Amino acid sequence: MSGPASFVRLAATALAAFASTACVSVVDNKNEPATETSGNEIIPEYGTTPGRKCSTTGLDRFRGQRATQAIGQAIVERSKAASLRWIRPSDAITMDFRTDRINVSLDAASKIASMRCG
């Protein structure tokens, strides 16, 4: 039998198979930190690096300075971030939030306009 009825039956079978596996979680990324829950289940914590949590305290002195590798390193050290993301005026960026990342927005002259964690 072919036609719409067999397509619907095939789609229903595929959906049932997918639904039965939807609750299975696999942790396969060894680069992501993880925490252990009360049931000994390992759940990765996306956006974190152990011992690193970004803070913007004390970063005002970098505003207006030209973006350089040395300034970037100083910002990372001062903010306690694990990574730095330079953001130029025309850049498209992802909206994922990372507690261990400092975002440094630049103006058209590559000078630091603002900084925020995430």
C-alpha cells in the first residue's frame, strides 16, 4: 500500500520512535564541566569554567583604550574570565550566556566602548 495512508503510518512510526528516545540524555563532551546530582547523574554546566566567573569590577580604566592583545590579557586577568570576546560594531554575535566570558564592545576606531560578562 502506498500513498498518503502509508506516509502517515511511516511518520507516526518515526514519531513514536523519536518520542521514546527523547528522554535519554548522553553526556559525551569531555570539555564541559559537570556536576553530580543526587541521583549520581552527570549534567554538564554549559558556559562555566571551574574557578572562573567573570566580574566587571575594576574594568572602567580600560574604556577608551585601543584594543590590543596586551589590553585583552589584562582585561581577562582583572575580570577573572576564562575567555574574551571582542565585539566590533558590525559583528553578529551569539546570544548564549557564559558566566566565564567577558564581552568587550569596540567602537569604529577599535577603542573599548563597554564591557559586560556573558
